[in-house]
Amino acid sequence: MPLGPGYTIEKQTVDVHFVAHPQPHLEIRATYRLVNTGNRPLSSIKFLLPSRKTHDLQNVVVELDGHSSSAPVSGELLDAADSFPGGESYGIDFGSPWPQKKKHDLTISYEVAHGSGKSAIVAFTTEDAFFLASGGWYPAWQSPGGTFASVNGMSKKWELTVRVPQDYLVHAGEREGRIGRGDGESVHVFEQRPSDLSAFVIAGRYHEQKIKDAAQTVVFWSRNPYPREAAEREGTKISHLATFYDSLFGPRAKDSQPLWMVECACSNRIVGAMNVPEGGAPGAVSQGAGLPGVVFLESMVFDMDSRDWALPGFPDTWLGFPRSSALTKLPLGALSLYAELSARLMEERKQTRGDAIADKLAEYDRSRASELEQYKDEKERSNAAKAPDQGPLKSLLFFFSLEDKFGRDHLHAALKHMVQARKGRGYDLNDLIASLEEETHQNVAEYVRLWLKHPGIPDEFRARYVNQPATASTSSKETTP
């Protein structure tokens, strides 16, 4: 018996058509079968589309049970959602109440061109490539108002169809089904499952190199042909990194899935989670964009050591998409920084663990001193110095302190257990504490509380790494990378 108002998405398909001329844009058509599974009739429902403040969105049309009309816009700009930075609310008025257990067939179609600013989730280039970030570009259904209101998503698999010029490569998941061709276009059909994370698309005129070894498959998509010898060399390095992250967080998926290195479709722009600063150094990395298993890079990066562009942000693929709001908060928000530095120590071996931590301590001290200098009043500065602080650098050092206190192997086992047990559901600091306590049978919570509530870096940890010989930089509980 339902406890509140709500409805269920019983069936859905999403079609994406890239139109190159006269101006590049996407035609998106999403079809649904909805059933009222709540405890009362509904007079209307709402969904989100990309905001017109950040996207060129046009020609929004809703077809309800075969009848077409322009969707009325509520004008309400909603706050950030987990799947994308923000959207604009559209309302559908049924005219007469939607009875319980009755179904509606619904189609939502619209056109969208490039976005701008940090909340953009659609990007194009003049070089004929585009991407759709993970979620946010197709309708996101909103719960009806009321206590215990709900929207139940798909319980069965559904299809994502992508229609592009024939010479485009398309990546929209690991389960690509049939491919059709005609009229200069190709149609790619991808099976999506409820266990999958939000749908995404990358497409463009790319040259592909696929490198396989016993552990990983690495796929390079580049504008110009990438020499096979270079691809094999860098693919092997990336495979080693991926194997390390497998050991730290567990496998990304039940089945082996490739890692994609894609030349960025949006150089010198800030788009969504991707960040390629305008005027930045050649080879600057465009990382993440909410696409699992994908690293974006600029063209000149191919001349660089792959570890310089595969390491930053790469752990997010293992930590899960979409990242929970708790995971973006410190100290857990620094987990990817900890994984990255651990991988660098493992791969490069140019710096001891102790020296690396000492460098981060010095960086923390400089940052902290700069923060306190902002207080002109001496009393306010003194109070701020005594207050608990928590920033990325302190949070990074916090994970190394856990290595010291409980042992590196124990910490890594706890991290793997936490990530695998909570995959797809998100996790927070309490999950880390519980996992580490289960692993060590010690009171982790009290140690964490004291460390994070301490103003600055605890003296015991600082003394271990400041002005100490490199040979004394690790505790007996640690295993040096």
C-alpha cells in the first residue's frame, strides 16, 4: 500500500540526434510510460531540463497520450541536484486528475546547443565532437509534493540511441548493441540498466587506438593518429595505475571495462566538472566531467608522460559516480588526493613517503599562515588559530595519519570494503570509521574526532615528519609504497 503520492517510470527510451548544419545542435527525444502508483490522483507533475540561463535550449514540446503541446514553464530555477549543477522546472498539467493505477504515455522533445559556464553539461567544438555529461541533459523527474512522495525509476533495462554522421565514433557505455547506417548517418543503440549510473555520450571524428594487457584495456581517442608505439607505452603505464587503484578501492565493475583517454571536445573552456583554464599551459588536463572511466585531455598532452594527465582526478572513477554530497565534503573529499599521491609514490619512486608528507606539511603551513594573515585584528587572528580547521591539505595528511595509527594495509582494506559495500549509494566519514573499526577492532572514532577537532596538525604527527631523517619518516605499522 503506497504511503504517499507518486508514480513509476515503467518504460523509457532516449534518442539523441546530432545535427551539424547550419549550426551544431542536438535533437533529444525522450519517451516514457508512467503509471500512478501513489495513494491519490495527481493533477500535475514536474521535470527538469537544462537551464536556459546556461544552455541554448529551444522548441520544448510535450506529447501526452498522442496530443502535442508546448510544455508550460514554471519559471522556477531549482537548486543543484546530484546529477547535474542545476535545471529549470517544467510542469505538465493533466487537465483532469490522473487516477491511481492508470498509465500515461509521454514524449518530451527539445533542441539544445552548447552550454556555457560551470553548470554547462553539453559541449561542442568546431572540430566536430561533442559530449553529454553524466545526467542532466535528459529529463529528470521530480517527486510530487506531499509526505512520502516518490518517483520510482526504471526497474528494467532501457535503450539509449545516438544518431551521428557515419564517420563519428560513439561511446555511451559498455553495452553497445546494433548499429544501423543510412543517409550519411549511423545509429548506435546502447543498453542501459537500472544498476548503471546516469547516461552519457561522447562522440566525434576520432582516431582510435586500443591497448590491451592481462589486467586492463585502455582506449585512446585522438584527433590525429596516435603512434602505435607511443600508445602501447602510455597504455601500459595507465594499466599499471589502474591496477593500483583496483588494489586500493576494488574493481570498478564486475566485468572488465576499458579506460578511455579522449582528446577534449572543449579546449580552453570550463564545462561542468571539466576544467581546462583559458590560456592554461599546453597539455592542461580536462578531467572527469562525471563520465565514469573517462579522462579528457588536450591534444599536446600526447607528448607528455601519461602519468602527468592520468593521475589527477583519475581515482574518481573508482570512488563512484555520481559522487555523493558527503563524499565532496572534507575530509573524505580529499580521498582522491590521497590515492593520487599514493600512486605517484608507487609509480615514480623519486620521493620517499616521509619526504612527500613533509612537503605537504610545509605547503599546509604556508596556506594556513596566509589564511590567518587575512585577520587584521590580533585577537581575531588568535581565535582563528585556535579553532579547528579542515581543508584539503589537512584532510590529505589525515589519511596518512590513519596509515601511521592503524597501518597502511588495514587502511587500504577498509577503503576497499567501504567503496565496494556502498557502491552506487555513496558513503561518508561514518562509513569509513565503521569499516576501519571492523578491520582493526580498535576505537577509530575517537582518534578521528581528536585529529579533526585539533587546531592545525597534531604535534605527534608533525614531529614525525618535520626535521627528521628520511629513514625515520615511516612508522613500524606502515608499508612504504
